[in-house]
Amino acid sequence: MTTANKPTTTTDLNGGLTHFDEGGQAHMVDVGSKAETHRIAMASGVIRMKPETLAIITSGSAKKGDVLGIARIAAIMAAKRTSDLIPLCHPLALTRVAVDFTVHEKDSSILCHAQVETFGKTGVEMEALTSVQVGLLTIYDMCKAVDRGMVMSDVKVLEKHGGKSGSWSAE
């Protein structure tokens, strides 16, 4: 590879976007020289629905089965498969994926929270975000026959820990 085409990890290039080389071409970031550290990321998102739909979910009477149980398994599987879905993500050996759902009857919504961990050279924010999104999509899929108007929103990283940049937390 010539120097002109060699990917760089310098964050000052391309406005700090690390997935582009000096020529502006997309590339997978070289994490080979990074230290292995305990990496943790937490993300969340919400799905809003009709009160009747939430009642079906919480009563366990959905025709397709235990909505939140199946959504939890889907969210865990999604975290493990993130590099298959996001082209420039590194495949990671995850050490923990925990997914929780909190029902809010007052506003007829369900909050999905995912925590993903590994011991490695790159963070797990994308795995946490993918986990949340697929968990919410699974709820939608299982309940769309009774409520096509469900809305997923507010998917975001809440915290990340580990690596050279240390800890970060949303305000």
C-alpha cells in the first residue's frame, strides 16, 4: 500500500471522522496498536404505543408469545451480530450483554436499556445501540397486527467506559 492510500488513525483529518483515510475513502479503523481495556457501553431507546397494546404486552396475551422475553433475546443476538450489520464495525468477542425493559403505563411506553461489555481494543457503543434498536423493532414486529402506529425514538448512548478516551456520560 502506498503512503497516499494508507489509512490513518489521526482524528484531525476529515473533521475528526476516523472511518475515512487521507483521501476521503472509507476504511476500517486500525485498532492494532490500541491497548486492550475493559469496555462498557450503555444505550437506551423507547417505543410508544396505544394503551391497549401495552396492556396486551404486560398481560402476556400477545398471540406471538412473550413479547418482552423474545425482544430481550433478539436484542442480545443483535449485539453479537453488529459487525454483520454495520460495515466498518470490528467483530468483537462480547463478555456481557444485559437488556432490560421498563414499562411506563402513564405514557404507554416501554424503555429498552442495554449494557454491553468486552475486554478489547475498541468500544462497544455500536453494539449497545444495535441491541436497543433491534429490541424495539422486535416489540413492533410482534405487536404491529394490533398497533401499526407505534413510534420508536430517543435511541442514544448513555455512557461509555474504557479505552484511551476513558469515560463519557450523556448529560
